[in-house]
Amino acid sequence: MPRATGNDLCEVFGFSPDDITDAARKQWKSQRCPFVGGGCIKHSHPQEGRAFIVYGTCSVTNKTRGGVEEVIICPQRLYAGDYSVLRRCVDDATNKKLKIFTADEYSSMKKRGDLPAEYVVLFGHNSGGEIALSNPGVISLSLDWVAAHMVGGQLASIIPCEVQSIDITGNYRSAWMAYSAELASIPDSKHGMNWANVWKRMIPQLILKGAVASTSQMCKYGLYFIVPDRVYVQFEKIVGGVSTAASASDGVLNVMTYRLGDKVGSGKTRSLQHVRTIRMFSTEFAKSFASGTQLPLGTQLDQKVLSLLMTL
């Protein structure tokens, strides 16, 4: 089956879009996420006269001057391997291999009196729900995941984890339809990357959640941020160089980046590969962003206004 020659789809429901094996097509038909179960969250918006489509697009490829890059665009893709990214955060923070329970598992074991001396309970979208915080009338936010570290039946520490991928601009509908119908020619995808969301939404969220964690007596290891490595490269362009912290500790932003593993044969899904861990103090991260050193200069604004006035 052919592939698009420009921007393309990389994974659909966990498989290469040109994979026509029974395993791949069965996953397409199920419309379920192969990494966390349940219905896929990547779907079209309801539009009059158009069919509702569950796209199942986990990642895309972008053709650049330097070659082709792969970008994970669905946060659930980062949960491959039974949420191993969260396990890595817990291991990193506690420096231990602890038992990790979902909220339901914890509740059942608590009732049976069968809990170990030390363990971790996860709270998130499918385990007890996200923990929401607010200052009524001012601000509200929720934490993607919170790992409650328990020792001797008492809360010993809290490990908050933020998980982000990246949104696209445009759409890949025509390419997706061609792959779905197994056509002999695949048009280039019309998607772009919504990099503006990094400074509009993602960085402000990290700053806010890092500030919350720094005022907690239980967030002894700071805030963890799980993100595709290519997306974090965009963070680095905006924030610039931030001095690193030595270890996970109070007030530290611990960034863990990932990319897709090596390509695999038909009928198989690719692994998720940990790329790097970066640590910095949340206050330094916020200062670097607020300093504006990577932003357009105010003199550009001056010149733009003067130029416009001259054209009137």
C-alpha cells in the first residue's frame, strides 16, 4: 500500500496507516484505543451533513527541511505499556519499586485488609478521577495524575504528574479516508502543528501547577511533566536555557520526554521510548518564560505601528 509523500499519518489506532493485517483493521473497526481501552478520543466534530468519524490518529509525520519527524499528537499514546510512564515517575521520585494500585484496587484491598506496608495509589481520569483544585471565582485547574505514596497506612508524599502531547492545525481527513479505503494513491495530509499552544496554554499550565506543588507540604519531589520529546524541543526554544536541578525535590519541575520506538513489522504496534529526563526549579522555568528573552522584541511592535501609520 502506498504512503503520502509529504505530511502523513504515522499511527492510526496504534498501527501504521498502511497496515492492512487483520489485527490492524480489527482495531480500526473497534474504534477503541489500543493503549488504554475505551473509545478513542481523536474524532471529528459533529457537522451537519457529515458523518461522525473516529480517526484514531496517535501520531503524525511532518516533512521538514531536515527530513521527516514523527510527533505524538494523542496524550493516550503516552500510556502505552500499561501506563509505564507513570511507573517511571514513581520510581524516579521514591527511588523504589513500589506496588502501584488504581483507586478501585486500593479500595478493594483496603476493605480486605490486604495492603502492603508501602505502596502508591493513582488518581487520574480512569482511576478515581482527576483531582480538581480551585479558588472560587478566581481560578480552577485539575491535575492529570496524582500518585499518593503511602507508608504504614499514612500519606508520606504526593507525586503530581502532568501529561501533554500537541494539537494539530488543519486536518488529515483526506489522507485518513484514503488509507481507510485502501486506495492506490494517498494524498498528503493537510495538518500542521499547533506550536502556539506551547506558550499559550502548556507553559502557563505548568507554571500554575508547579506553583501549587511548591506550596504543598506533601509534594516532596516536585511536579512531573510527561511529554513527547519533539514537543519539549519547542519548549526549549521558548524558555531557553534554564539551569538544571540535581534531583527530584520540592519545587522542581521534572520533565520526562518520550518518542516512538523503532519501526516494527505489519500487525504490530511500536514501543514507547524514554529519551531524557530534565530537571529545573519551577521558579526558574517561570522566570525564563516571563523574561521574554525568546519573544519578539517590543521594538518590532514600534516599527509595525509606525509602518502602518505611514500607509494610511
